[in-house]
Amino acid sequence: MSLSLHTLTPALGAIVEGIRLDQPLSEATRQQLHAALLKHQVLFFREQSLTPRQHRDFAARFGNLHVHPIYPNVPDQQEILVLDTHADNLPDNDNWHIDVTFIETPPLGAVLAAKQLPPTGGDTLWASAAAAFDALSAPLQQLVQGLTAEHDFAKSFPASRHTLTPAAKAQWEATRAKHPPLTHPVVRTHPESGRKSLFVNEGFTTRINELSQRESDALLAFLFAHIARPEFTLRWHWREGDVAFWDNRITQHYAVADYLPHRRVMHRATILGDKPF
């Protein structure tokens, strides 16, 4: 299979052509895609038609899959979570975030498929957290590399939203008990490329451990804003059938919530990673 890649921005992103994701993936093609992911950080595939099982099988070629403790999943395919947002289920991922940093081994990556889209809007932005780190001054790079930060499941999944029924409350409390706040480095080193990237995010990071609360708030506010600078980002306008595959270790993303009261349905497979260092 001959793949063709079209680079989208200097910081990150490429469109991949010449592949059908609903077909079995050879080892040679898997290695090509893996190398492209390391280089471009997020890959896009147009006009794909994936069943949940095919979606799962493709993602599983890159590692073991995570089962999300809160989001609903496809019946009989628990590894495929469903992001179905509309006026009665408001979006909760319209912030810059790294997926599932509330576990000790945050995901290597994720594969997201567009199933139903609003007439307009519903784009997703990605940012290169490595480009953001590289753009910091040397003194600030030195400072942040010596820090750690707390990541908390409840910041993105607050009890006020997820305990409205007895069943939801029980599920939330069980997840909370299993996932107390934990610590990751503010800057992580990519385990394959060796690149350093900022590993704090609006979705889950609550404070920097070595600083006072006021200092932590100020530095996190700066880093969150810095990561979102346009030169580190790209914006993807979805079409039904599009698939995105990103390296969760070195990118952040933001789902734009501008389409209500229309509906947006996405399916995601999440590939487990390793402990940040």
C-alpha cells in the first residue's frame, strides 16, 4: 500500500491518502503510519467508513485500548466511547486538554471518527505541546522542567454534572475512588522521539505542586494561554467519515462547542500509553 502525506502546518498535522482503515492493516503499513504519527503528531483520513469493530481493530494495532470510566460506549464494543453532544447533553470538552491524564499511564494516542455532524461548526483544534515548549525562553524551560503538577479526574468530570441519577452517582463515586488526584511532570519527554513537551492541560491539571497557590495559578494560566497560540495549532473542519489519529503524549486538542442546538456524534478509541517522565 502506497501512502501519500500532505503536511498541514509547520507545527503539526498531515492528511494521509492511499489507505482504507476498514481493511486489515499490514505490519509494513502500520510502521509507516507510526512513523508519520511521530513526525506529524496528528494524522487525518478522509472518506472512511468504519464500523465500531473496524475502528477498534485499527486502533488496537498500536496498543492496548482504554475503556473510559464515565463516557458511554458502543454496545458490545466497550473500547469505543461515544461523544454525543446536543442541547440535552452539553459539550464538556471545549477546552485545551490531553485525554485521560488522570491515570498513571495516560494514553499514547486516540482515533476519533466523525459519525454525525451539525450543519456548520463542531471543528476540533490541535496544538503541538512540543512546539509550545520549544518556543519558551531558556530560563523558563529550565524552571518548568523542574516542576510537577496535580491532575484530577473531577476537574473535567465534576460531581455536579455526573451524579444526577443514582446510577450515575454510583458510577462517578466508584471512578473517583479509583482515580484520586495524581502527579505528572510539567514537562514530559516523548518516550520514542525524545522531544520535550508541556504536559499540563486545562482539562485535568489543578495545580503545580512546588509553588504556592498564587504562583501556581499564574504560571498555569500563562502555560495554558501559551499552548493555544495560533502558530502551534491547526483547526480541522470535519466531514462525516473523517478520522483523526493523534499522539496524545505530545499534543492537546479543543472541541469547539459552537453548534448547539444541533447534534454532534463522534466515536473514539483510546490507546493506552506509559508513565510520563
